[in-house]
Amino acid sequence: MFEPTDSSEAELRIGLALSREGRLTLRPTARADGPTRGRLEVFCDALSLALETKVTGMDFESYEDLLLELHWGTLALAWLPPLLALRAVARGSAVPLVVPVRGEGAWYWSALFTRQGSAITSLDSLDRARVAWVDPLSSSGYLVVAAALREKGLSLAEAFGEQQFLGTHEAVVSAVLEGRADVGATYAHFDDAGRVRTAGWGRAQVRALEFAGPIPGDVLAAATALPDEVRVQVTEVLTAAGHGVLQRAARELLNASGFEAVSRAHFARLEALLAHLELGSKS
């Protein structure tokens, strides 16, 4: 909650879900997979300097707890996976501010693909095909493209004779290329001309049947109670040049080279798919 403190300053509380290892790792330079409490503190200190406002980090064991605190206004800001951010925005609990820019950009797509030369040439010719998904909670490897198929009126149970979850994008691609699955789902990035720049299938020759998205990597969302002028200020310091310390802290915490401002309009396509999404506890 954005509220006055005894010192007449303002305090922003920012929440992030961390693994058990991440919550216990207090030294910012310690090696760890994913965000840590120590790196969160460094990020908050850098953001405090940029905003000239006290920023306090709060870590959570689960996204459910994080969403609840954001909904009630205990948190001013929260880092959320894309589909959970979408759910919070659609419920009126949050306003999207920025997305992190990583190697291939801030946005990616979900793609349903088959081998080049396959008899499957369109969605209409799936005909009880064997499909390989990544994970029931994977945005690009299942949820988003599956929602797009449902939106088109396709029943997954009727379109696919066998559905398997293989755990990784690499395993899905291998299953399709080796003939153990007829179609699979993975990620794709587009260039400015609308061509596929990189995808889970790498350099392999494949036929894309459907693209669904775009999907942001993560979202910094603000509580709806946070004043508009504060949202604008946070967005500006995260997206503007000249905040080298903050950018380095973001890279360490989130593996992000920078941030890109977003609005609810950026989520329009995902919001259209919301009724067809099967959202779990994470994404």
C-alpha cells in the first residue's frame, strides 16, 4: 500500500515470489538459480534512489499469497507471470506497468507445429493427431495455444487422439521431429517484419499450424489503489535511460536488460483468450 510513514515520506512495497533457496539467499553475489532475497534488496535500494522514495521488498512462498496482498493493497507493486498478471488485471486487482526485456525481447508467442512434409497441413487436418505439450502450466508450451484452439471451436479431446506432457520444449521438439508425436507446442519470437526470428525448433524444418499471443515474459503490476502519478513515475524510471545502477540490479534479479512500458491494451489478445484459458496456480 502506498502510504505515508512516520517520517512523512512515502513507502512502496514490492512483492516477488521466491523459491525456498531464493528466500534464504541473502548475499546478492551468491550464485543461485532465479531471483534471491539478496538481489531483491539491491533492486529495491536502486529503485529507491531512482524514485527518491523508500522501496521495500517482500518475498512470498506462493503466487496465491502474492496476488492476495496485491488485491488488498498491502503491496503497491508485484512481479507476476504473464497469465497470473492477466487474471489480476481482468479482475480489477492490478494495472500492468512494465515487462522485462530479455534476450529475444519482451514478448513471445505460442506455436503449434508439425514436421515439414507432414500430412497435417492445417488445424482442420489434425484428425486425432498425437500432440506433445510442455507442461499443463506452461504459457507457450500449452495454455495459450490450447486456448486459441478452443476459441476457434476445436475440442482438444476430439482434435487429438493422444496428449502427452514432456516437461521441456526440447523434449517436445524432439518428439515431433522423431515422429513420436504428430504436432507439438513451443515458443516463437518474431522480428519487426513479422517473420519467425527464433523458435523452440531452432533450425529444424517445420510447418507452423497456429500462432497465439503475444505473451509477455513477466509483468510488473501495480495495485489499483496506487495513485496514477506514482504508476507513471515507476514506469518512467524503469524504462528511461540513465539509471545504470537500477538496470544492473534488474539484470541480476530478473535477468532483464531493460524494461518496456505496457498498458492493458497490450494484453487485449490474451484477455480475449481468457475465457478459454485453463489457469493453474502458476504459469
